[in-house]
Amino acid sequence: MELIEKLNWRFATKAMNGQKVPQEKVDKILEAARLAPTSSGLQPFEIIVITNQEVKEQIKPHAWNQPQITDCSHLLVFAAWDNYTEERINSMFDLTNEIRGFKNEGWENYRQMLLGTYPQRSAEENFTHAAKQAYISFGAAIIAAAFEEVDSTPMEGFSPDAVDEVLNLKEKGLKSVLLLPIGYRNAESDWLVNLTKVRKSKEDFITEVN
């Protein structure tokens, strides 16, 4: 039950105190995000980890001036591929073959299927698909942070184009999708800290088909 207790402990932290998260905990959070499942194992996104205070200050006005951007310990930016290309798809399949040390006919057939499908779609459709994969990793990072008793604030409220410009993401073929400040709550000034967590009941949330 330890994980469930930690998930009940966590909330979308509205005020952070600037205290630094130990690198060991940050590494575990990032590793959980890295190990998250993605469609076809392509991992079509990257995580930019920002500790530079000046860069945080540049991002803050593009995120509704939310104070967590600058008061957090680390700001994680989840940035998805702007498109699926043959090069990107092949790089992941080649990596799999290299790490496993062999080629599998079924796997290679699957590679050809993706190469015959993804690059032919529009860049917009492919980015949307890649962004959905980033959300899976994002969720894993939030859960891992809670397990480490590190606070976090999931953020969609920001201007992706502006953040992309600050971080020069266009040059890397990436687009920002989500922000995740991590740090420690400022209990004295966070209005949400003592409020009861509200979720649908199990009966209203889960439907069992037996």
C-alpha cells in the first residue's frame, strides 16, 4: 500500500520553497520516465531538465507566470518529435538490434510496416501521436516523484511555441508538450496543501466486465 499512500499524499503543488531535490531522487524520477512504455517502443520525445535559474525566468512569463516555474528545484520539459521520419524510426529499430545482439524477422517486418505508414502521414498527425507517448512518460514521472516524496506540478498551461524558442527546440526537431516542475511544497503559502483530495468513487470510475 506504500505507493497508494504516496499517491494520496501528492497533489498539484501550487507553491514551492526552492529547496533542491537530491540528485539521487531526480535520477530515479527521470529513470522512471525513461522506462515508461511507448507505442512501438519508439520513445518519440525527450526530456529537458532545467536547473538554470535564468532559463526558468525566461520560461515563466510563457507559463502564465506560475511561481512553481522559478521556485522549483528542477523544471522538466517533455518535448515530442515534430514528425516521424525514416531516420528516427530506423534509429530505434537499429538500437534494439544492437542491444539485443540479433535480428528478428518479425521485428524487421514490423519496421517495414512502420516505415510504410508513419512517414507518409502529416507532420501534425505524427506530432499528435508522439505527444501522446510523452504523456505516458509524464505520468510515470509524477508517480515516481510521489514515491520519492518529491512534489510536482503537472502543467499544460504554457505557450509551447514560446518555450520552444527559449530552448531552441525547433532546431532539434522537437516541440514542447508538458512542463513538470519538481521540488518541495511551501506548506505555509500553498492553499491546496491541506484540502482533501477529491476523486470519483471506485463505483463511478471503474466498470467491470466479467
